[in-house]
Amino acid sequence: MEPENPAEAKRWTPAEAARFIACVEDDPLGLLYRIAVLRGARRGELAGLRWADVNLDTGVLTVVSTILQLGGTLIIGGKPKTKAGERWIFLDAETAEMLRQWRRAWLAMRMRAGAAWEDRDLVFCQADGRPWNPDHISRRFRRLSADAGVPVIKLHEARHSAISLMRDAG
């Protein structure tokens, strides 16, 4: 009996990825999506990324915690999907600079929120510090993909695009 072949994952071409990234640049989650598309980070890893796990000098993210959604419940501070999921993500110089700029904007956002700020040290959070709902991140990704005029893929499939982009660049 022949083994069943899983369906080939959908992925973007370099031109489609570039178009999407350019179109979401000013979106509140644009930098999160940029990192997902270019570096292959998972949704939960980026939703749970803490500033304590970011080295702004070297542009390296350390994946050690996640935010998962089980039903309507958020699991904050969970562990990566696999032991191999605990890893470093190296950013390109442009993305690292964008993250440094985001840190300054994030600090201003925190000051504006004042006492309403929910301090979880999350890099990507709502204007009051609360975590983004992972399902919201995925739905928004699909909507923004359609708005950008690129094939609508699942956010998880952006990992496959990232691997292809990195392989083609190397």
C-alpha cells in the first residue's frame, strides 16, 4: 500500500510575500506578520514573544513561550510546540531596525495606557497591553492577504513561504 501524500502546503512567491509585507507595513500587526512571513515564526510564538526574549542589539528573538488558544481560553506563557521549537530567530537588519522603532512606539503606547496597562511584557499586544487573541491574528492575516491582492493562505502556511524564501535566497 502506497503511503498517503499530504497535500502540498500553499506558499507565496517572493513577489507575493514582498507585496503582502509592503501592504501591511502600517497595520498594528504588520511587524508580527513580517516576521512570520520572512522568518517562519509560528503565530503562538509571536503572540507570546516577550521583550525579555528579544535582543535589540543583535536582532535575535529567543522563542521560549507562546500564547495558545484552546476554545475560548487563552493559555499565556505556554511552551513552544516541540523541544526544537525553543530556538533563536535571526532577523534581517531592516526588520531588526523596525523592531527597535516598535520598541519606542510600544513604550509610548504603554505610557498612554497608564494604569489600564496590563503588563505581560508582550512585544505584540493591544493598546492596553492585553495579548492579541491568536484567532484574531489569523483572521486578520487572511483579510489582509485578500486586501493585498495575494493568494489567501493560512498564517501557518506563511512558515512554508518563509522556508522557501530563505532557501531561494541562500
